[in-house]
Amino acid sequence: MRTAAVKRKTKETDVAVEIDLDGTGASSIATGIGFFDHMLDLLARHSRIDITVKAKGDLHIDHHHTTEDVGIALGQAMKQALGDMKGITRYADVHVPMDEALTRVAIDISGRPFLVFKAEFARDKVGAFDTELVQEWFQAFAMNAGITLHVETLYGTNDHHISESCFKGLARALRAAIAIDPRAAGEIPSTKGTLGG
């Protein structure tokens, strides 16, 4: 079973995450940040990963700590659920259009964390959510999941659509990369014989 549960509690946040990599895309998300909940719902639905997130944070200050800590916890859960990564497809890339916006996402479940994030937002906020926190979440997730992740919005003008295409792109790339390759079941997809070092 490729499942994991992670709890993270600090003076700023209290986060509990559960995932099932072989789920149906079911989600139960409650962070107190409406737009962020929407993005995480999209992540679950389009990756087919079951995701539960319960987070309480210092939203009276801003959304930064909650967003980042959810990224940390989800990344840690992803790494834990992947285990030794035997049989996974490992690499995937996708282009996701969202109306006028188009985003390219490429992923390597390598055990070596790295993020390249290229998306420009015209506004500081979508609703009450700071658009700069989109990159913060991707950074926290990639570093803690141990994945190499490239996200680039090729064009777009609507910040909601740009954000959505980034999260949907990650979802679709994850869906393909974590899938078990029937021709390589039981094998670690690396000439080194190990991932993560």
C-alpha cells in the first residue's frame, strides 16, 4: 500500500496530511484558505491521489506559514508513500491549458530535490491569496518530496488560470510519474540501482 500520514505542528501551524497514491482522486481539504483548498482539490482530482489535509495556522498574520507547511507535510507524505520507488515510471511531462494560460510541467522522481519555477503573475492576490505563495508551495513540496520539478507558464494573463494550470500540470505529471510500469515492476528505475543519492 502506497500510503502515508504526516503530522506537522509548530507555533505557527498544526497540519495533518494523509495520502494514497493509488486512490481515486478523492479529497478532503480544510486549510482555512479558500483558493488554496481549491488548488489542492484540483491536485487530488487530476493526479488520482487521495489527499486529506487538515490545517490550522496563523491566518490572522497571513497565509504564508500555512501554505508552506502544508507543502512541507504533503511533500514528506509523498516521499514516504513512494518508499523505495520500485517500479515507478519516474519521469513525466505535460502541457496543461487553462483557457488563455498554458503551463508546462516536467518531473523526475529522483530523490534529488530541485525546483525551477517560471510563472509571472499580474496581481499580488487572487482573492485573498498571495500569488507569490504559489511558488512557495511548489518549493516546499518539491524539496520535501525529493523530486526534481520544472514548472513554466508559457503564457497567460489571468492569475487564477495561471495558478490552476500549474497545480493541474503537477497533478497530471505526478499521475504519470508515480504509475507502476508493468515492464519494470519491482525494479528501481535508475542505472545506479538506487534513487535519492
